[in-house]
Amino acid sequence: KIGTNNGDAVDDVVRGIKAVADLLLELLPNSKLLLLGVLPRIDAGWFQRVADINIKISKFHDGNRVHFLDMWHQFATAFGVVDQQLYSGDQLHLEAPGYQKWADTMDALFNELYNSD
């Protein structure tokens, strides 16, 4: 339960993400974790919940092993307008342009983390 597909409550999703992150850090003690924020959903009922999840999981960022990347503004405006061209017909999963934007957005930080230390 680490995403929004299951319809879980905000705190349940946050606990799930934390559990997975903690497990990865334990199993891979010499690794860094790039924690991506949950992408905005076109479904208006999820807009605030996704924003709340991202606020909470952003606090896992420690600048050392855990690095949070909020991609919200790459996929939606502050006013909640989601770029629908990036999403498939189910309004949840990305289309090719969305995946390209996703990759382009995280590329610089991913390379920085991969090439450091």
C-alpha cells in the first residue's frame, strides 16, 4: 500500500511508503534512496489527498540517504489543473509523454546521487 491505486487513507499510504523506504535502507545500507512524490491525479477527489501524502513523505528527506523529489508542478499547476495529455484514458497512469517528463524531471538529481560518493 504505497500509492493511491488502492484508495487507502493518507496516513495508510504514508506508513506504507515509510515501511518500504526503511526496508530498502536496511537491506541496502550503502545506497541512497530517491523518493519520488506521488503524481497528481486528474480525479479531483484525490487532488488534496495526494498533496497531503507528498507533504508528509517529503519529511523523510534527510539530505544524506533519503532524497525527496516533488514532481507535482511538472504535472499540474498550483491550482489543480493536471496536464491531461500526460495521462492515459484511465486518468491515473501515464502515457509516453508523461513518462518522458517523469524521466526528464528526475534525471539531474538521479545522476547527481548516482555519481556522488
